[in-house]
Amino acid sequence: GAGVSQSPRYKVAKRGQDVALRCDPISGHVSLFWYQQALGQGPEFLTYFQNEAQLDKSGLPSDRFFAERPEGSVSTLKIQRTQQEDSAVYLCASSLEREYEQYFGPGTRLTVT
Amino acid sequence: EDQVTQSPEALRLQEGESSSLNCSYTVSGLRGLFWYRQDPGKGPEFLFTLYSAGEEKEKERLKATLTKKESFLHITAPKPEDSATYLCAVRVTGFQKLVFGTGTRLLVSP
């Protein structure tokens, strides 16, 4: 079956621009996660949804980062007024239920120039 | 603070040369330890979940084990296609997020 998909795969933004990153989870998966991965590092948690409810946003680095999942399926991570330190790979993961294993998408590589 | 430490950072093996990767953790309460494989330019690929000390899981040339302080990923007779970064992560009681280590970069030469 289809895995987690993310778009775009690559995004170049000028400093100060807003960006929106999309995640399509595996069909039927109720839990959705966003992670940020810097080069040579492991993924770091940003935020977590159970259906449409955002239950944990403790990893969002600033109020410039905003995530939503309005219908409990597709999710969007929005970054306002991008900064160079936002350059990273943004990974989305989904799991069937709470406490299950998470399956990752291919990521979106964001470069802020 | 919950922490995951992986060693070595990088490992170079000859094809057929077995070895082990280490993942040590310090957490308030473990609700699962996860191993993932990540190829360059791709997202992490799920390998195993371990829940309690003494548990073992196998898949082809890989075997994961768990103690109260660490996990090992044993690679038996590796092949070049096993070359990747192997990530270890923990889920802590009360949270759904995964806390990752920095990974071990494995290179298997023919």
C-alpha cells in the first residue's frame, strides 16, 4: 500500500518568506507527527496530532512555526518569516494508533537563502 | 532529561564481518525502543520495536536486543546493501513522541 507522502520534496525560500509543507499520512492512521532533522543528526520532535487534535506542540521552536490537520488526515506545517536556521529536512510520520510504530515519509528539504 | 546515545558514530566493515551497534538510554520510563534504518535522501525506515528487557527481534541479517540500559543491533555477515545510517529512538511514558539518537553510519565494503 501507499506510504506517507510529503510535498514538495525540495523547497528553497528566501529569508523572510513563508512556506507550507504538506504531509499525506497512510490511510487510516490516526496519529501524525512532524520532526525536524538537521544534517548528521537524528530527527527532533516538533508536534503531534491525534486525528485533528494537536495534542503536543512542545517541540515547535518558535511561534513562527504552525501546524494543522483540520480533517484528521492531511497535515500542513507552516513556517512564517523563514530564517537561515530553519534550513533542515522536515519529516512527517504516521502511526495506526497511539503506542504503535511510526512510519516516515521521505521528507521535505528546506533551504533558506 | 531523556537521552539516547549511539555508538560508534561511524563503522566500516568488510562484507561478511559481523558487528554490533550500541544504543544506550536514560529515560524516566520506557514505553518502547525503536530501531530505524535511514538511507541518504530518504526518511527513516522502521525495523524493530522492543518493549522489555530480555526481548529480542530478528529480521534477515539483523537482530535487536534490549536490556534495562541499552539496546544492541547485531549485524551478521553484512552485505554492501546494509550500508545506511541506523537510528535508535525511545518513547517515554506519558508521551507519544520519539526521542532519537544521532545514529551510526554503517559502511559495508565488498
